[in-house]
Amino acid sequence: MARQIRAMRGATLRCKGWRQESLLRMLENVLEVGERPEDLVVYTAGARAARNWDSFDRIVRALQGMEEGQTLVIQSGKPIGLFTTYADAPIVVMANANLVGRWAVPEVFYDLDRRGLTMPAGFTAGGWQYIGTQGIAQGTYMTFLAAAHEKFGGTLAGRLVVTSGCGGMGGAQPLAVTLNGGVAIVIDVDRAKIERRVRTGYCNRVCEDLDETLRMCQKALRDRAPLSVGLVGNAAEVMPELLRRKVIPDIVTDQTSASDPVDGYIPAGFSLAEASELRGRDLTAYLKKVFQSIGTHVEALLAFQAAGALVFEYGNNLRAQAKEAGVEKAFEIPSFMPRFIRPFFFEGRGPFRWIAISGDPEDITRIDELVLREFGDDPYASQWVDLARKAIKGEGLPARICWLKHGQRSRLAMLVNEMVRTGVLHGPVAFARDNLDGASAALPWRETENMPDGSDAIADWPLLNALLNVACRADLVTIHSSAGGAAGTGVSCGTTVVADGTPAGELRLQRTLNAETSLGMLRYADAGYSEAVANVRKAGIQELSLGGSQGKGAARG
Ligand code: NAD
């Protein structure tokens, strides 16, 4: 029978301390909220929490038996050993899915994965920091908000957004559009994925029929009422059909798992079962179909762009796969990153999140109230928390995503640590983030695309981020690379620090969280963004790289 994992709640410790127990609950939680937990798959086609069930069980036993002053080393989801370090050292360090440069290509990765030597870990699956679809919800909301400001006067009311992919990450798109007042059609081949988003409050309804979907959306557009419809279908069929009918949306994007052509993107004309059958029988024939479909899909996106729609890639390597499929103009579609998100990194803002280890939703409510009190004048904190409290249903351990900036993150975490110490909260709180942060990612087709100094492919920053976080005694530090069909396209660092109510915990939080955002701002200052240079100076960060300049790309800002 398939194993079902649910994160432990309450005040009972199974480990020898709350730091270990918190990480154990985070591991359990990524499976509780994951997309295919029976196979240890958390999100993005195949990103796993542990190499296999045997590794999972051995990680659990290691966390339960660890003494203070030991560090657990994990290599691509498999526990390797317990090492004597320091009482304050990280509890877990990991390296996931990393390959030596020349070998970091999909064929080698898939082969090593099938031989059980590595695993795809995503950026928060193998690092146990995934909190369900909420984790990407604010970033997606902010992306559509920035698009609305750029072209539609700051609102999507009366605007149609068409996108695809309603999985672990993509499932945030319908809610992000309706929170901006717009109407969304989200195409997914898998009805069950859409139904899950309807159940968890991310999508309003599911529909199998394009005509009916368009009728519902046209009415909502006329009424300027927010609506999201998950349309069961294949993007490579529906997008060209919309073009044929001359339905030109205001915004078009995509979040199918195009990054993984083997286990992710489903070719046109195939049901899930048919795709699985051909994949197993003749992978070469299957991949030919996948790339043909991605080509058709992206040609349609380019045609929407030519017809005046705002089209952008949403971080799933769709353009690179389309180029591979022979679509020469694929990169004429811009990425969401430099256009809508990068300026946030200049002030150390990024996808910060916290998880109530007690499992008690009241802990998150109390921290929400704290955020509203402390950062009431910051719309990215207060307006978002207000929206999230109303719109986001809980999945797994209670959690909150909130894009706090440099200084705010450490301040909040220290206040929360005090609330843990004094018993205002029912248990510890883990602070983490995903890869989409200032220094934590080198992905030349996403986070670091089109840097002003050309440093897109420099992978030193996430590695330095990880080293620095170990020096700051974060509780879990991981270095991971893009895997599967995206192998060789990115390197990233993940971090978790636990507010356990102790003075040592306070120091760990303060140092790690300040170091992370400082390094992130320095990365963008070093690349030449003048706002980042100014923010580094304003924050009093001890930089040694800017040489008194106002930034190499001051004019570019
Ligand atoms: P997922 O595997 O959970 O979901 C992908 C969905 O796409 C599935 O529901 C699948 O049924 C659907 N799908 C596949 N082929 C399709 C097709 N041809 N037409 C319609 N639907 C199709 O993956 P996810 O975690 O949601 O991630 C999606 C993509 O987003 C990945 O490529 C991932 O790398 C990328 N991603 C982007 C960001 C970001 O910051 N923008 C963050 C994380 C992940």
C-alpha cells in the first residue's frame, strides 16, 4: 500500500531537540503537501524529498537519534553520515543533483537518476522548504501586479490572462490573476491537478469545454469580475485554437513542467496514460512528440505577442526547449525575471516564508498580526498578508509566504523567537525561503538572465551564500542544481533557520538572515545596478567590491 506521510503536530518531541524535530517535520511536510508523495515527489514533474523510501527512513532515524553537536550529511536525498561538529553547527547540510559542468546535461542526469545515484530535488523539495502552492503565490501575484502596472493601469480588472500548468507551482496562477482583479484560463491536461487547486481555493472552477470556458470568461470580463477557470486540455492544442478563433488575451504565459521533457511536458494528442505508455516503450519517439508540441505551443505564444498580447516566460525553460525544437525566435519572448521581479532583489526582498512547527494555525495568525504591526507601511508585507489571510487556505503545517526585505527578515525572526521563548506561540517556527532570492540562485535563463555586467552564468554567488550560511550556523543549508531536462541550467542554495526560543537561536537567525540579504544586495550592486549600490550604502553593509563607485551600470539602474 502507498505510504502516506503527515507532518507531526503538537508539543511532543521525537528528536533530542527542537532544531532536529523542526527539520524532521519540514521533511514530513513537503510530502504531506506534495504532488505525488507516494513516489516521494513534491513538485515539478519529479522533484523528490529523498532518494528513495529506504533513504527517507534512514534520514528520519538519524534526525531522531542525533545528539547536539552533530551534523547530518545528505547527498542527493541519501544520508551519508553523522559528523561531530559544534553544538551550534548546522543540523543538516546537503548537496543535491549537482554534476560536474561538462557532464551536467539531461542525458547524463536521467541516466544517473535511473541508476539511483542522484535525484531531481527541485529547489525546495530536496531541501524540505516547500510549503505547498502558497510558496509561489506572492511571487506570482507580484509578477501579474507588475504586468498590470506596466500595461493596464495597475489592475487586471476586465483583462484576460491565458496560461497553462496547474501543478504545485503553476497552481498559484489562477489565484494570482483573480487577486489582481482579472480573468484567468489555466489549461492543464490533468483534470485531477485542476480539481486539487479548486479544492484548495486557488482556482474557481474546472471545465472540459473551450466554448463554455470562453462564454464564462467573456461574461466575467464584461462584468469586470474576477474569475479563474481551469480548462482541461493541452496547451499545444488550445493555444493555436484560440489564435484560430482570433481570441487574443491581454497576457499569455505558461507554467507547464516544460523544464522536464521526459517526465513533465505532455505532448499534444496524448492522454496521461498514453504518454506514459509511449514514454516507457520508446523514449526517442516520445521525446520527438514532446519537442514538436513545445514548438507548436511557443509558435502560438509568439503569434499572440505579435498580435499585441503581453507574453512572458514564467521560469520553466519553455523558450530553451522551443529553441531546441527549432523555434529560432523563442527568446524573443521575454522572461518575467528581469522585467518584473529583479528590482525587488536590490533591497534584499525575496520569497521569505515561515512555518509553524506546532501545527497550530493560531501561531501563524499571531505572526500575521505582528507583521501588520511592524511593517504596516510596507505594502509588500502588509497588503499581502491582508490578502493572504483571506484568500489562502492552509495546506500542511500552517505557513506564510511574505516577501520581506533586508532588515525586516531578521527583525521579524528575532521577535518571533521571543514569542516562542515566552510561550506566546505554541512551538518553534522555521524560517526559510525558496531559490528566487538575491544571492541564492545562478540561473541564466531565469533569475540571472541579462545581468548588466554579463555575469549571468557565474555560479559563485549561491555557493558563497551557502558557505556564509554555514558560517552563520543556519540549521539546514543545501546546494542544489537544476536537474532532469533542465540539468546544467542553474545552481542554487537553500536555507532553513529555526526560531526555537533560545538565545543561540536568536543569534543564528539574526546572523543568517542578515547575511543572506546583504549578500543578495551586494550581488546586484556588484553587477552594476545603481539602486542596489545605494541600498547597500544605506544599510551600512561592509562592502569591499564597489570601490567607491556609484555602480558600473548606474545609468541602467
Ligand atoms: P508540476 O509538475 O507540479 O505541474 C506541471 C503541470 O503541467 C501538470 O499539472 C501537468 O499536468 C501540466 N502539463 C504538462 N504538460 C502540459 C501540456 N502540454 N498542456 C497543459 N498542461 C500540461 O510542476 P510545477 O511545480 O507546477 O512547476 C511548473 C514549472 O514551473 C516547472 O518547469 C518549474 O521548473 C517551473 N518553476 C518556475 C518557478 C518560478 O519562479 N517561476 C518556480 C518553480 C518552478
